[in-house]
Amino acid sequence: MTTSTREHHTAGGPYPGAPADRMSTGVAAARATDLSKVYGQGETKVVALDRISVEFRQAEFTAIMGPSGSGKSTLMHCMAGLDSISSGSARIGDTELTSLKDKKLTQLRRDRIGFIFQAFNLLPTLNALENITLPMDIAGRKPDKAWLDRVIRTVGLADRLKHRPNQLSGGQQQRVAVARALASQPEIIFGDEPTGNLDSRAGAEVLGFLRNSVRELGQTVVMVTHDPVAAAYADRVVFLADGRIVDDMTGPTAEGVLERMKSFDARARTS
């Protein structure tokens, strides 16, 4: 991958082909207010997130970065309803996650949130198309055919739909995972190091597809990454350190993100 990834898109504003209700409006798709996550008690107490307040806007691509142990994956898991919070508030749209019972929270994750992780999490006995529609099949919902066709075209899988995971490259498998996350038209997609298991070329392809899903489909994407080049595909980068947000960059470049990360490392060494 090169450092010129900002040429692939223009940050902010309506995206061509985005549904009218999905174009960037500055409205929050997800929001945390004074969110804290604490593990353990007494001498074993660890504050993973320390009163974080942040918004992720509709139809934008946000990267979350920070050193190991900064809380970036914990923040994503709390915002996505995959982990409980200790105090504060986490919302998807207008829905407060802490007020939901387990059944309602499971339903919200299934119907309103998409997930992409390092491990592709594809079922080996199903072909690509079956893996893409699996969450909707489980929920007893039929996919919107026009939308599904559009997603498949966006990620470039039209000629691989009958192939099982073992017949696909790593990059193609992750594209299936991206399509699966997009297919149910979720309000927001969370990705935890989605290119971490891919080589640079396959990673660039997947990041381009995520970028296109924002620009062309009006999707909202929040991605945890440690890679400045990956972060440069985003409209915005949120930086964490020691469980707190320490910086926020719009229109990132790989060079700019790397310099910002170096400055955090320098501060940590001198503190």
C-alpha cells in the first residue's frame, strides 16, 4: 500500500449513489458520553476507558488508533454492545445500550450493527453468497435483492459467489465478511483490525471496499487499527492513550497519522 490513499476519496459531504437518509449530515450514528470501563477491584483494578465522550457521524469512515493497551478495542466493543460499560452512556442512534435487556441487545446487534473482525468468521460448509446472507437467514429475513446486488458489485464478488471459503484467497474471504456486514443495511459497521490478517495488497483492497461502502452506499464505518496507512483511508482518526481520547484528526494522511503516533510515544517516554 502507498501513502497516497487520500486520493481515493473526498472527506465529508454527500456521496454519489448514497441513499438520501444515509448521506453525511453530521448526525451521530453512535455516541458515547462519559463512558468508562473498569475491570477488577482494589489492587487489581484496571481503568480501560476513562470517561470517554465521542460521536461517530452517519456516512463517515472513522479510524480509532492508539498504542497497545490504550483501550481502542474496548471502546469499539462497548459501543457495539459486545461488552458492558461500567458507567456513562453508549448509544446507537437514539437507543441507549445500557437500558436494553439481553434479548433486545442481541436483536439490536443483529438488526442495526455490522461486524468485521480479523478472523473472517466464515462457515466453511457455505458458499460465499450463503455466508453473506447467513445473519438474515437466521433472523428469518429476506435480503433486499437490489441492495444485495449492489453490495456484491461494490466488493467485487459477483464471480465468486458459488465458491466456499477454502476456494477463496484471504482478501476474498474478508471481502465476503465485508459484504455480510453490509448486506443487512446496518446503521453502523464496526471493524476490529479487519485487515490484520491480510497482506498489504489484499488489505488495500478491503480498505478500498470499506471506503467505497461509505462513499457509494452511504454506510457508516468505525474501524480499530494500528496501521497509519489503513487509517489514511478514513475521513477522521480518533486517537486514544491510557483509556482517554487525546487527539482527533480529519482528512488524515499516513504520514500525518504516523507523526501524531510518534509524538504520543515521545510523550509517554518522557512522562
